Amino acid sequence: MNEKSEEKRKKQKKCDEKKLRKMSSVSLWLDGYDDLFSDFDLRPTSQRALSDDFLYEAKKASKDKVSGKIELNLLLEAKKRNRYVENIIKKRLRQHFNKHHALLHKEANEIIKKGVSFVSLGVILMFIASFILFKYPERTFFSSFLIVLLEPGGWFLFWEGMDLIFFESKRKESDLKFYEKMSKCEINFLSC
């Protein structure tokens, strides 16, 4: 009995692995290797820029895939395949995905840092305005001018910083998730 249950468990595990692989698989049909690259870039394959169409389709196809190990399957007719070129392309794709993931991650962090700086500076300006109102209750032209200058400036910086932290950083999130998935993906060329 124990042997049958062990065999059943192994079959179930294989079935689960196949389902997971299918769920995490992105398959794109290629007419040729040039479909991956920009038509305007005539550099060698190892340096060519990736096609916007390819990136758009890859992003669209990977959108609903769970984060983790994704398989990028590039389908091509068997007679058009060249293993040497495929290895160069795999390397180029990895370079592109890793580079853009790092750039977007850095950019998102810089946006958040800038937002925190704006919020902090805004709070400092509002604190100074409050201090002036508290410390010098008698109004002079100079204290009134400082209040008129500091309060709106403080509020502006505060809200701009909040916008950067909560909204602007989120605008980068979909691209960042895409490049994070693709930087970890397994790239396969398959024949049809």
C-alpha cells in the first residue's frame, strides 16, 4: 500500500509540475530571428536592439503569469534554426532584461527618495512657518511675507512628494515586474 501511495504522489507531483510549467510558459511564434530585433538596427546580433513589437508581445503574454520561474519559448520552424545564433540571442535577451530591470529598479528607488526629500522639506517649511506664527504673534511685513512664502511652498513640496511616492513610483511598477520576471526567465528555442 505504501508503494502505491508513493507512486500516486509522484504522479501527482509530475502533474502539478506540468501545470505550473504551462502556467508559467510564454510562447511566441517567430518567422525568423529578425522578429526579435529592431529593423532599424543593423549591428551584429549580439548588440542589436530588441524590437518594440517583440517586447510588447512578451509583456502582454507574461502579464498574467505568476512571478517566479517563467519559460520564454520562442517557436521557429526547424529548418530555420541555428543553435549558434540562438545562443547569441539568448545571451542578448538576458543582457537586455537584466539591464532594464536594474535601470527601472534604480529609477523607482530614486523617485521614492526624491518624494521622501520633497515631503521632508515641505514639513520643514511648514514647521518654520508655524514657528514664526507662534514665536512672533505680532505681524510685521517681513513675518507676513515669510508665512505667505513658506506655507504654500511647504504644502506644494509635501503633496508633490506624496505624489512621487504613491503614484509616480507605481507607474513604473508594471514595467519593473515585467523585467523582473524576464530577467529570471528560462529562454528556449523550440521547433514547430
